[in-house]
Amino acid sequence: MEILGTTLRVCVDDLERAVPFYERLAGGQALRFERGGVQVAAIGCFLLMSGPEAELEVLRKVAATIAVKDVEEARQVLTELGAHVIAGPVATPGGRNLIAMHPDGAIYEYVDRQN
């Protein structure tokens, strides 16, 4: 499994207020989308999320997003190493993803750009 990078997940109260700060910090423009009632802005290595507290409570349990070359390969490797795939792989606006709990209890999202 090839890991291409990681994204830090940041829950914010006011997305409109937070975006300009992170755009300047990361030196790029926000890519915005909505998923499940949560407003999202991807800026460099940051994934800002804002929305209903019930939704954010679930999202906060995921420590980081890990970009991989192939989610199916990641699923196979994770399973062989004793991780538990909680959800996915499923198609998303940005590619495929899965959520996995590592043997130590940490939860991560794995994504690829394949649709």
C-alpha cells in the first residue's frame, strides 16, 4: 500500500471565518463541498468541517485522512494487519474512501482519487 499524504481534519464553528486564515496559511484556494449536511473546505493539508454538532461528533472520531494510491489495496493490507474496516470502500465526490480502526483503536479515513 502506497501512502501519498495525509490531511488534518479540523472542525470549526464558522467555516466562512476560518477559510481565509487557512487559505493564507496553506497558500491556496479552498475547494468547497457539502456532505451529509456538513460544509467542507479542503485547503492544502487541511480539511475544515462545519455543521450540526451531531454530525461533527462522529467526524471528530476520525484522527486524519490518509491518501493512498488504491483504497482496495489499502483495505486488503489493513485487514491483513488486524485493522477493522468500519465503512467502505464507497465512492465520494473526491474518489473512493473507507474508514478503518487500527488495532490500537485509532480511526482513520483512507481515500484515493479513483472513481
